[in-house]
Amino acid sequence: MLAIAGSTFFFSRNENLRTRFKVDYYACHKMWPELLTTARRYPTDPFIAHAVNRALYHTGRLGYDMFSWPQNQDYLFLSGTKYQWAGWQVFDLNLDIGLVNIAEIALTDCLEALGSRPMVLQRLALINMVKGNLGSAKIYLRALSKTLFHAEWAKQYLDRLRLDPNLSTDQYVQHLRSLCLDKDRPTHSLPREGALSLLLEKNSQNRMAFEYLMAWYMLNKHLGKFVRKIELVRDLGYAVLPAQYEEATLIYVFGTRKPVSLGDYEPNTQVRRQMEEFSRTLSSYGGDKQAAFKELSKKFSNTYFFYYMYAPSGPDK
């Protein structure tokens, strides 16, 4: 029996690791639909959950489907102390969102710990090109040009730098430069909320910084701060208000009795019906949320209403 139990744990653990490796592969290659399909096997794994949130953003679903997946306050950035050695899991997120210095620190740590892996060299070369540190960028590119699978990419960028040192025609590099902060505004020592706020101050059209800041507020139940940012939805050109943003806004309104204007956005009648049904179900158990848990989880586990009711609150609410 011990042997059977041990082998079951071994193969189960291996399957979890295989799923994590697949998810990492899909994230590295930005294969977001494949990532989300694979992640269903182990959605509660913190590293997989972190990748899921990134995939949801890139597929335009973070504000709609985030709470259809298991969530925790640490999952967004793998920010808990238990993940302090998992920098390699988040450097692509930091790069995408504009936190270039944080990404560089994580990559440098990886370089020291893992050696000259092509994936690390490629990202360090890109970061240094974004920051205009062309000498350092060329060192990484030359090292990368001697590898098997990244040589062509490196040689192309070495040629581009000879012809256009500013990379003025490279849309991706120029995009990242438009997001990242000035060199005299370090973010590695700031809380995530502060860093995301600075990114939005630098570029109010940084949609990823906005959605991750809103997700951070929701995960930590900081709805006062959340509703103060809700007006940015209009400035960023959302055709409709994301459903889970409206759920969070309704919770704030009913909890504080303070109105919040949604501007030109039409209220989502389905969201309001869900909240009314959620309240009726809870009331049928005399307001005892533990007694109501089973029924509410069946009907509403994919809503922010359910997360807000049952997840622990974050600090500094």
C-alpha cells in the first residue's frame, strides 16, 4: 500500500511538473490559447496561476474571466516571500508591462544562478537595447550569435544596430521605451501598487499596467482605490466595462452607500441579477457565509462576488 501511495504521488507530481513546463513553454512563445487550455489541468499551482493571469491579459479577458480561475493575492506577481527565488517566472511580465529595471535585476540573478542560457541572454540584450546601453547589448548579442537557435535573431539585431543605433524603426523596442520609466525613477524597491501607478503616470495608455493595477486592487479588496481608477477605462478606449470591474463597483456601492458614475457605459443587467441572486442565497442562510458556502460556490465561484466574500483581505485595505 505504501508503494502504491508513493508511486501515485510520484506520477501525480511529475504530471504537475510536466504541465508547468508546458505552460512555461507556451508563455515563453506567447501561445496564450494553448497555455489556457493546458493550465486547466493544475489551475491551483501558483506558477501556472501566474501564467494564466498573463495569458488572460493578452487575450483581452483579464477583466472578464480572472475569477473564473483560482486566485490568490500572490499569484499576480508571485510576490510572496516563498517565491523570492522565482524571478525567472516573472521577468517577461515585468518587461511587457514596462518594469524594465525589475526585469533586468531578475535576469541578472538568473544569469548568475543558471549561467549563460540563451533565453536569459536574449532578454538581457533586448533590455539593454531598450535602455540604450548598446555596448552591453552587443556583448549579449555576440554571445547569443554563437548559439544554435538564437543566432539568427542576434545577428539581425547586430546588423540593425550598425545601420540604426537608435533602433528608431523597431516597433517593439520603441513600444517598450514608451512604457518604461526614466532612469532616475527606480521601481525595484517600491510596492507593486506604487510601481504600477508610476507606469500609468508615465504613459496613461499603458493598458497592461492599468489592468494589473485594477487586478491588484481587486485581489486585495482595496475597492476604494479601485473605484478612483475606474474612470480610466473610458480613456483607454474600452468598448464595454469589463464585467468583473462592474461586480467590484457594485460591491463598493452597496457596501459604502456611495455612488460611482460609470459614465457612458450601460449597466450590465446580468451582473446586477447575479448580485441580487447572490444576496438572496446568502440571506436564505441567515447571512451565515459558512453555511451558504456550498451553494454559493456551485453558482457563483467564477464571480468576484464569491472571491470578495471568501478570500482573505489584503493589507492596508
